[in-house]
Amino acid sequence: MNSPDNYAVMGYPIHHSKSPRIHALFAEETEQNMSYLAQEVRPENFTSAVNTFFEKGGKGLNCTLPLKELAWEFATHKTPRAQAAKAVNTLILQTNGQVLGDNTDGIGLVADLKNNHGVNLENKRLLILGAGGATRGILLPLLDEKPKSITIANRTVEKALQLAKEFQQHIHACGFDALENHQFDVILNATSASLSDDLPPLPENILAENGICYDLAYSNQPTAFVRWGIEQNAHKSIDGLGMLVEQAAEAFFLWRGVRPSTQDVIDLLNAHR
Ligand code: NAP
């Protein structure tokens, strides 16, 4: 057999990453001859690490925290969704030697909501909590689903206002206190509060009947936001493990031209929580 094509995920820290396992499962299922490793890279070493990786014949990279903005700067050209996100999580070496940057986070989120959970976003009132890199990455794919409205609420209101201004298209921006007396069909938690089992300060009754709560973060235990959604009688209160697998599937497709099926991988990761 020929030597495998090499891929990797770079981040700092990276030891917790589930990506090598996910891509190994995809490769097995689709019979792709490839390897995928995790590589710990500090931001100050990013450019040299990526150059070395591609010089040694690497075909593609995933970049995770805190390297997504650096990957955006590194990419010689970018897809429209990566351009809008100002962050890149997937680098693809092209036949002409150029490196294309994409951001598959938003498309992964939408795929998880629609395909795995049957949640249609068209004409829905969406609330996004947080205005950091993840929110920036998901906005364009969410707008493509034609929701009725998108509201971004953030602790630092200026960051939400800035994002809304950049993306224009009917996005509202506010602080958490301004959510009082409003209702939303889908609430997406894109803050990093869950990482410390914390919750943004949310007023009661903002989730519409049969509403959906989705935490982009994931954990072996239900996150604080997933628990909040259950308390609010959400129709579904879900964490971001499915998004992780779906964004990986999109990257795999960009590299290999083959779309892996994701449900078995999600089931396997869920079984090992
Ligand atoms: P980031 O750029 O650091 O932004 C963090 C955001 O969270 C900011 O808006 C910050 O508000 C807010 N925040 C932090 N702690 C808070 C608290 N205690 N209460 C209220 N707001 C708080 O991080 P990011 O890259 O956007 O990531 C956000 C989350 O998305 C993380 O949990 C990450 O794991 C998750 N994510 C998941 C996937 C997936 O595949 N499932 C992909 C990407 C990201 P301020 O602006 O006021 O500081």
C-alpha cells in the first residue's frame, strides 16, 4: 500500500482533542489511506509549524483554539464563509501549492441541528449568546437558513454591536439585560461560560414554547446551559458534540472529496461520555 496522506490538528492545548479519533473513524469507514495526528503548537510557533507540515508533504490541517485567527492570516485564499468569520479551522493544500482556508464550524452546527436533531431554522427567532470567534464563525451559515431574526447578546455589548454592524443583514445586538420580555425559538450558547460550568445571566421566559437550546460547548456531563434549557422545558436541549463531528465531516469532505456518515461516530462518542 502507498504511504498514507498526512493530516493533523494543531492547537494549544491539544491533548483533549477528539479530532484524531473522529477522523480515524471517518477514514476507516470511507477506506481512505490517511493519517491524522494532534500536534501541540503555541501561537508564536504557528507559521513555522504549518510551513514545516506542508513542506514535509502534509495535505491538510485543522486549527483550533487559539490558532483560528492565525490560520486565517496564513491562508493564501479563503472561502466566503471563512472570510466573513475572520477565522479558519481547516487548511487545504491545493494542487497549485496554494493553501485554501475554510471555516466549517457554522456548516457543522447547521448540519447537526437540521440533520441530526430535525431543527429547521427557517423563519425562527434565533438568539446567540456570546460575540466571540464561535459566533463570528456561525453567523453566515445561520443567515443562509433564512431565520426570521438573529439577536446577538453579549456580556461586552460593544462586541455584539460590532458583529451586527459587520454582518448587517437584520442582526440585532444587545446585552443580556435587554433580553427581558423577548422570546426566541432557538437559543444558541456560543459563550465559553460552560467551560467553567457557568451560565450567562438569562431572564425567565425567553424561550418560546417548544423552543430549542443548543450549547456549542460539550462535556461528559450536561453543561450548565443544557441544564438551564431542560429547566425551561425546552423541546430539545443539546450540546455541541454533534457540531464537532459535523464540522470534522465537512473538513474531511474538503480534503478527500468523500462525505463520511456521521451518525455512527456521534453515537460512539456519546456512548463513551
Ligand atoms: P471566545 O472567542 O473566547 O469568546 C468567548 C465568548 O464568551 C465572549 O463573547 C465572552 O464574552 C463570553 N463569555 C465568557 N465567559 C462568560 C461568562 N461567564 N458569562 C457570559 N459570557 C461569557 O470563544 P469562542 O471561540 O467564541 O468559543 C465559544 C464556545 O464555543 C466555547 O465553549 C467553544 O468550546 C465552543 N465551540 C464549539 C465548537 C464545536 O465544534 N462544538 C466549535 C467552536 C467553538 P465577552 O466578550 O464579554 O468576554
